[in-house]
Amino acid sequence: MLQKRALTLSLVGATALAALSTGVVANSDAISQAANTVAAPRQGAPAAALTEAATPQAATADRKADTKKAEETKKQVAEKKAKALYAGTTTASYFWDDGSGVNGDTGAPAGGKPMQKGLFASPSWPLHTKVKVTYNGRSVTGFVGDRGPGEPSHRGVMLDLDTYTFRYLFDGKKPKSKYNAGVGAGHLKGVKYEVVQWGKGAGKKGAPQPFGS
């Protein structure tokens, strides 16, 4: 009887040991599979890292390209807007009309704005017309703020420039005073003018007309 029990326990123990061994092996296989599953992405990590590293560089290149394209478009729009509406050449004189009576000025400019650098006088163009003048490679953009010159306009002098603009175009320097350009020349022949924008004030668009005509 005792021998049967011992034999039974031995068989049970052997069965349990076999089951335990089988479970260990199974668990070992599962662990190995899990390890391989986790390890697999790590083997591809360097390539992914390179891709991620390259992405910011590509994005930076795209941004630079977009910025350059935007700047070119902006430049084209600006050039289109700046295209002259009317252009030509004339002889220009100079003045400074601030109401002081110096040099026989007649008072405040007709355009309603005080005398200043970049304020020109035209015998016929609409007041507040924006004009670019060029001479000897130097340019100034100003506006028509007064009427003039008077009688000289009947002799082809179709622009009166403020003293500062006149002297700058002449030699790039500043006038002796607001009322005196400080040079022997009282006129500049062959001044190129470009109407950039017509003003909304009184006057006539197109070719300049002599004063009072």
C-alpha cells in the first residue's frame, strides 16, 4: 500500500516537473518573441533618426524658397506701381516759397502744405501729383505743391524745384541757404521727370502747359 502511494507521488511529481519545464520553455519562447518584437524597431532606428534629422533641413530650404518667391513678387508689384504714368524732360529752376517775401515769393504754397524739401511747382499739373526727377544720375521723388514757374514756363521751364532738390541734383550737396542754391546756375537743362501718381488737386494731366494757359 505504501509502495503504491510512493509510486503515485513519484508519478505526480514527475508530471508536475514536466509541466513546469514545459511552461518555462513556453514562457522562454514568448519572452524571446517579445524581445525580438521590441528589438526589431531598434534595428531601424538609425534610418528613422536620419530621416527626422533631414526633415528640418528640408523645411528650412522650403521656407527660404517661399521667402525668396514672396520677395520677388513684392518687387514686381512695386515696380509695376512705380511705372511712370507720364515722362519727359524739361528745364528746371528753383524756389523756396515760405511766405517770407525773400526773392519775391508770393506766400504759402498753393497746394496747402508748407514749403518743404521735395515740394515742386508745376504750371499745370494737378496739385499733389507725385513726381520723380532725375539729373546727373541723382534722383528725388517729390510732389507738386505749388504753381510755377510763371513767365519762364512760356520759355520751356516747366518745373520749379525746391532749393534742396535743385542743389542735390546739381552736385549732390546742400544749398547755401533755403533761398539760394549756392551755385551760379539758375537752371538745370535736361531734367528727366516721371509722373508716378496724378494728384487729386486742381490741374491738368498730361504734358505740362505754360502758366495760365
